[in-house]
Amino acid sequence: MTGPADLLLKNGVNIIMKHYDTIIVGAGPGGIFSAYELIRLCPDMKIAVFETGGSLKQRKCPIDGDKIKSCIHCKTCSIMSGFGGAGAFSDGKYNITNEFGGTLYEYIGREKATELMKYVDTINMANGGEGTKLYSTGNSPLRTLCLQNDMHLLSASVRHLGTDINYQVLGHIYEQLKDRMDFFFHTPVYRIEANDPGFTVVTGQGEFSADDCIVSVGRSGSHWMEQVCDDLKIPTKSNRVDIGVRVELPAPVFQNITDELYEGKIVYKTKKYQDLVRTFCMNPKGAVVNENTNGIVTVNGHSYEDPALQTENTNFALLVSKHFTEPFTDSNGYGESIARLSNMLGGGVMLQRFGDLIRGQRSTVKRIGKSFTHPTLKAVPGDLSLVIPKRILDDIIEMIYALDKIAPGTASDDTLLYGVEVKFYNMTVDIDKDLQTCHKGLFVIGDGSGVTHSLSHASASGVYVARYIADHREKA
């Protein structure tokens, strides 16, 4: 953190107070690319970034698989919070498409959204991502194969950085930013006050004001974002929650898909319920990992560019989206209750062989030990049918049999299912075409807005708002 601070006395307590041109709340992809673009366009701008977690180098999960095997519920989760956001330790997939990953295009237009996602890609390439492959579903024979089996392959270009290269890219970007703006790490923002004009953010280190405020808190900040909108009378509407499992199987089973596309986003409409089930976050030769959201342990997956870090397995999620109507509005609460049940029964993530699930029997340590597919995450064997609602589980089972037609071996008895995987979405914040709330100068971007659901869309939203602020600063 750089720059002088003014000391004010409030209720007998010294409070540090400094004014900035722009304050950014959250150092995830949206916040990072807002900061990057603002300082590029306005080198003299005074910018502060407030982040609940630590710097990139400070982020380290205590789970080592030996002494600490499960989540110990740290005060601030290093996997979910800190510079880079929850995406810092993801497999670094940037999907350049409007078909999934959010609805940013509904606000700024399809062409502009695609243009900005491509721009983000050039920044990543210039900061250590050069040499990574850009995959495309265009003219893929897999599209025909999916259609012949009543499935649909979504169109996208996919830049895969890998968890290792993604970390390096973030490190290079931080080095460019750290001396040109003030970073307040381990500094959660308690509330935001609208001064009309301008804004004040209240933290444990004091109160800081700014002409403009960009909020980019990500999915882990959903409860906080809800409170901010309530305090500032910003309209919102309930969003969805995605519930499912993480599938792990031998890499050769999906090799025809991953070699060509790296990640195929495949959607299937079930015969039984007409529900949509989709693949998500495919990690060839990757590893299954724990994820902590609001103190709840769920499951995710990583993959790596470095061959030395790769495994013999591929993992991906199968997810079913649930939308709720009145009178129920707490979609995230519904997902959390299912995840908590898994945590209660298994002490964290639960693991089950597909064959055991179909036969209605719990997986045990002995049965997992005899499996030809060896798990990459130490999880407690159990029975997912005691956790996941029947309709969702029926959807997942039907999807696995459907995938078996295009990737034989998917429905093997030894295919591993980890549960639960939950994707939480913020309620959708009421913002205009400039991603601005009813308070002029207060922008809500990234996954915290409920508008974006991916690294590429969140990053693009940050660039868009930065250009808007820079443009209006010149005109002022």
C-alpha cells in the first residue's frame, strides 16, 4: 500500500481516510482487469483495491493430504479469496463465447462482449500465457456425433492456460499493478455508503472515499453483495443454483473429446424429466480438489499444462440447474443445504463408484480400493443417494448413460462420482447497459453481479467498466 493518509477523529477513534478517483472492491478477474485497463488509459488515476484475502504469494491452503486432510475452515479461505479470486487456482480456462459463461452480451451486445473477451486473451498471452493452445468447436465432427445421440455441443473457442500457467499470468499482471495503485489485502469492506456524489467504503482500517466504485466480489461474496444491495436499495432478483457431481474416469475414455476440444460443453435433455444436464469444467489428466464456499466444502477440478503434474484421469462436472419461483427465492440456500448434508455425512466431499450407485449400495474403502480408477482426491466413500435429491440424481445417471454412447467407458462401474458439486450464483443485480446501478458511479461487475459466470466474461466486464470510467473522465 502506498500514498499518504489523512487522520480523522470519529467517535473518539482515529480513522484513516483517503480519497481516490476509483475504488475497486474485490481482486478477482473483474477487479484485476478493471484496474489494469484504468491505469493503462489513465496513468495518473488514484486507485485503491480492497480484497478480503491475501496477495497471490500469501494464498496457501493448509490442506496437505497428510497432516491436514480436510478443510479446517480458515477465517479467510485462500482458495476462494485473494488476488486472482476463486479463479486463481482454477484450471485457467477462458471460454470466448456468448453461448455460456454469463449474459454480459445482453447488456453490452454480442460483438462488444466477444471483442473484449478476445482483448483479455491478448493480455493473458502477453503476461506468460503465450504458447498455450486455443481450442475451437468450429466444424468439429464431435458436434455431429452429439446430435446423432440427442446431445448438443455448444460453440466456443477455449484458451486453456492450466492452473500452473494461470498462476504465472496473474503474478506478472500483479507486478505491473502493485506500484501504481494501493492494494489493501486482508481488508474486507464492511459496507458501502452512497454520498451522492461519490462513495465511502468502510473497513477495519478506516473509511475511504472515491468518485467511482467498482464492486467485483465474485460468487463467494454473494451474502455480502445481497446486504449491500439491501442497504443501498438496489433492486435484485433471485438467480439459479447448479447442483451435481464431479465425475472422474481414465483419461483415454474422453480422449477423443479432450484431444480435439480440450473441453466440450455438452448439453442433454433427459427423457424422464426433460431437464437439462450439462458437462462443465473438463480437466484432462487433471485432479479433483476441495473447494470452500462460505464454510461449506464442495468439489472442483484442476488441470495442468506441465506434463509432470498431470495424472492418469480426466474429471468434469455434471450439473443440473435449478430455478425457483415464488414464494421461494433463496436458490443459494437450497444448494448450501444439500452441500451441508454431504459435509455432515462424509465430513466433507463424498465419493462413490457409479456401479455402487446403480446397485443401491454404499461405496466403502474396500470397494474403492478394488476400483481400476484410482481417485485423485482423498474423500470419504459413501452413498450419494442419501444427499442429492432423487430428480437431480436421476438426471445425472441418465446423462452418464448418454455420454457412454459418444465416449464408451463413461458408464463403467469404476467411474468415480464426487459429491456434491455446487455452483452458486449471486442474485442478479439491477444494472444498466453500462453495468451501473441506480447510484451513478457505482458499478457491479463479474460473478458478483449475477451477470457473468466465467473468467472470460468477468474479465471482459472489468475492461468495459474501466473504459466507460476513463471515457467519462476525459469528457468531464
